[in-house]
Amino acid sequence: MKCKKCGAEYGEDVKFCTQCGAPMGDEGQDSQAGTEPAMDAQADGEAEAGTISAEAQAPEEGQPEAVTEPAEAAGTEPSPAEPAVKAEEPKADGPMSVPVPASGEPEPNKKFLKILFAVIAVLAVIAIAAVAYVKMNAKDPKQVVIDAFEKVYTEGQVFPSEELFGFKDFSKAALKADMESGLTLKMDSCSDPDVNQFAGSGLRLEGRSDKTNGKSSFNMGVIYNGMDLANLDAYYGEDTLMMAVPELSGRVFTLDLGEGLGERIKNSPTVGPLLAENGVDVDGLAGYFTDLIDEAEKAEEEGKAPFDIEALLTRYREGSNAQENFKAAMTVEKADKGTYTMNGAQVSCQGYDVTISKDSMIEFLRTSSDFFLQDETLKADYLKQLEATVRMSELMGSAMTGMGSMSAEQMQEQAYDEVKDAVDEMITYLDKSLTDIQMTVYVDKDGNLAALEGSTNLYVDDSLAEEEGYVAVTFNLTLEGGAYLTQNVKGNITLEDADDTVKVDLSKQGTYDGKMLTCDLSVDVTAPDASVYNFMYTGTYDSNDGSYHAAVELGGEGSQLFKMSATGIVDQMEKGKAYHMDIDALEIAAMDNSMNMVLSGELYSRPLSAEVTPLDGEPMDILSATEEDWNNVLMEMVFGIIGLSGQLEVPMG
């Protein structure tokens, strides 16, 4: 059938043209608004239809009679014998009426449906593509678990304490910057009457370092009744070491460590002969001291500390495959979801069943221990230390005994063999004791570790217990977040055999709002006899006014075994550069406070405030001093001690 309005072709069953919307009946191709009654329009339509049908059935003259085939009856185009009827020509016997569906309502627009179906198809394709993309790009469950554990402490993570104080910058400054620091503690009271009579006594430590000019000084002062009783002063600069105890002697003892030290020691009227009598290699000893000073100055210039642990761990991460092999050995599968508290809100977390085999744990320990025992830098640092020890032993000769005749290399080899044997013994025991660990790990939508729970068994032989056998171990841990993931944590470990049960409970709670930092930590251990031992720490710091409080406590069976607490004010804080804190009360107590002592003082660290200068007093060169000089100094110190004893009201003899 062909639409006579737009020319589109359709089957006989189509009633409306999907291109222009016109009815597909013959009448509909020339539709006009009817004004005749419906019955008249119907009669006229039937008469006209009969006329057209008769004409179509009569063959033209000279043409054979058409035979109607079934296929032709179903065709969409009219027979050539049919006269073309133009939609725009009016019918003589009245307008055509538009067929109305039996329901009495117009049929839907087929063009609209076609577009709607196309849109639905496109959306379905997009949805399928999105699902496929997500599936193809979804992380492997094992990688999700590994990433979650690694995010617990991420590289470069800044904790609140670091944000408030800048400890890392203080550490760097201590190695490179010109700084001064000090600590003073005085006893305010003591529960012991004999000790309490020294209330107001204490100790002061001060150090100043001018790294720019290669100078440093140190003071240790003994305080009595709030005043300095005695001081030990030291200074180093320009290859000269100086020491003095002003309250005992007016002399400043000096030692030139510069070039020619060996000759000065040999020519010393007192030190040289004394060293020679004991078989000390004077020239070698002088060279030894020179090398020590040079190495110390070099390390200070480079800002490096001996045995750089951070560098060692970096080498381990980059050079050992222990961690990668351990990760590869884990098996991880998706599990049911769980709901946990994270940052104060309930969150849905995906669960993962994780299996860590005993063999992978043992392999990890063996590979890691092999790395540390074979690390060349660590071995070189240790060998260097041993060489210094052996060299000193050789230089001192008979003055030092018990060192043996082993070389530094032999001592290192022996030490490494002993460490390796101890490690092998430990790993062998663990290989016998450990079994596979089964646990379920829960990860939130951001990839953070929210919780884990699991179990394993430990085999204990009769060398460590009355009866050998397996101990069932179950554990769980929830990380509730906060300013950092582990600021709020709860955990539990239970060990149980056929007869006894031991429980360890962990709880850590903290807050941080950018100004105030709090932390409360408790570890409770429940023994088989139901007795409970606990460790507690609590701390608060308010940067608004600098007030702080910190305390640690150890208890057991309802009694306080030990407690230490401190309160005060941080009245100066320049992050990473300078601080000063008053210690209002540092309390140390034991046995339910039956023994008690309260201290007070201050602690500070800041940039160098004044030039580091040599000590004041009458210089006395240690190497050039005669025996008479030393006797005079000795007598001077004896009288000084007597004077100090008088201040302490301590009888002599």
C-alpha cells in the first residue's frame, strides 16, 4: 500500500502513515471535514467504493482478464488498471470520512513511537557499555586489599602532632641549623622524708651548637635549694677542647686537638709517660682522635646520622622482593558486605576473604632477614664501628683487656654468624608453630581499611608450656578514622586452648579540630585466672592557650603499679623552629601512690641566641701541665668539695 499524501510504501495492515501521519485507507487519502450526517457519508462512501470496485474488475478491451494471485492481493501498489485518485480533487458525491477505531479514540502516533524505541535502544547500549567498562576497569580484589592496607599509613601523611609542632623540621634543624636547647628539672616534693629534705634540688642540661662556625658548648648544672651548686662546662671550637668546674677550680682545662697532637702527647711531662707505661701507641692515638673529629664534622656538614635507618628501609623497599612475593602469595575473594563506623558515620563496606599461607609468611621472614644480613651499606657501617673499636684496643695496648686479637673483619663475621643463627632458630620455631591465617577484610568506597577479623592456630611445644598442643587465635580490628585513619581504633585478640583463655583488648580514641588534640589509649590483658592488667595513656594539647596534660599508667589486679603524668603550658611555639614549655608538675608515683615524687622545670629548643665563646678562667693545657700543676689542682678541688659539702650540710668523714 502506498501513501497518497507523501508516497511512502507500507503493508496492508498499516492504518496510519508513519512519515506524515495520514490514514492509510483510501478514504483517508482525501480527507475533508464532513458536514453531512454520518449515515449519508457512509452510504456515499459505499456507493463510490462499489463503483471503483466494478471498474477495477472489468478488463479493458483487448486485454486478457486478470487473474488475481494471492501475492497480488497482498501487494502495496494499485493495479495498473485502477484509475489514480488524487487526494486534492474533491469527490462529486461528498467528502470522505476518516475511519475511527472501534474504541472511539485515535491511535498513537507511530512516528513518535519509532523515535521513542530508538532512544530506548541507544540508552540500553550506553548502559551495557558502562557496565562493561566498569567490569573491565574494576580493581582486582587482591589489589583492593593491598591498597587498603598501604593507605593505613601513606607516605607523606601529616599527623596532627606534626601539624601542630613540626617535629620533622626540628630534627632537621638539630643536624644542620645553629640551635640551642635545654632541660631543667627540680624536685618539689617526695613521699620519702629523707629525700624530701632536698626539695628544690635538681639538674640542668644546656647545649648550644654554632654549626656555621664549627663551635659548640655544653653545661650541666647541679641545683640545690633553687640555686646552682656546681657546674660542668665544656666548649669545642677551632680544634680546641675546653672543660671547667668553676665551683671546684678556677682552672680551664684545655686540649689542642689540631695538627701535631701526637708530638704534644709524646712531649707531655705527665700524660706521655703515663701512656707509654701502659703500652699506648701515642702517634696512633693522636691520629685516631683526629679521624674521629674529622668524621664527626663531615657528618654534621652533610646532616647525616650514623646508621641511617630511613635510608636502610628505603633500600629494603626498593631492593627486596619480600613484600611483592608476600602480596602475590595472598589469595583474596569477594565476600559479603558489612556496615562499620567511619568518621562518625555508618558506612557500607565491601568484604574480602583473605588467606595468608604459613609458607608465604616464612618465606617473607627469610627473604627479609637475608636482605638485612646482606645489605652492603649496613655491613660497611657496622664494620666501620668495629674498626674504630679494634683500633682503639690496639692503640691502648695493655691498658685494655678482653678485646682479644680478632680483626674487625673477623669480629663482624662472628657477629653476623651469631645473628644469622639466632634468626634461623626463630624462623624454624615459627615454621613449626604457625598455620595459615584466614581473615575477612572490609574496605569502604574510598578504598580505606575499615575493619578486619580473622583466626589462626599456633602450635606450642612443651618447652614453652606444660602441655604441647594448638592454641586457637581469633582477632578483630576496626579503624574508625578521624583526623587520620587510626586515630580511633578498637581491637581484640583472644588466645584459647583446651583449658585457658587469654584476652587482649585495645581501645584508642582521639579528636582533633585544628586547635585541640586529644588521645586516650588503653590496653587490657585478661589472664586465665580472670585477673586484669592494663596500660593506659592519655594526652591533651590546646594550641589556643598552650596547655597540655599527658599521663601513662600501669596497673594490675585493681592496683596502680606505676604512674607518670605531666601538666604545664607551652608558652612559645614556632612550628619546626622554636618552642618553650613550662613543666608545672611532673609526677612519678608507684604502688598506689605510696611512693610519690613531684618535679617541675622547663624544656626548650630554639635558634642560637648568642655567640658560642670559649670558657672563662685560667687556661691549663692538659698535655703541658707538670706533676706540680696537677697536685695544685687536686688540692684546689679538695677544698672546693669541702665547701660544697658545707652548703649541703653533709658531714665529711
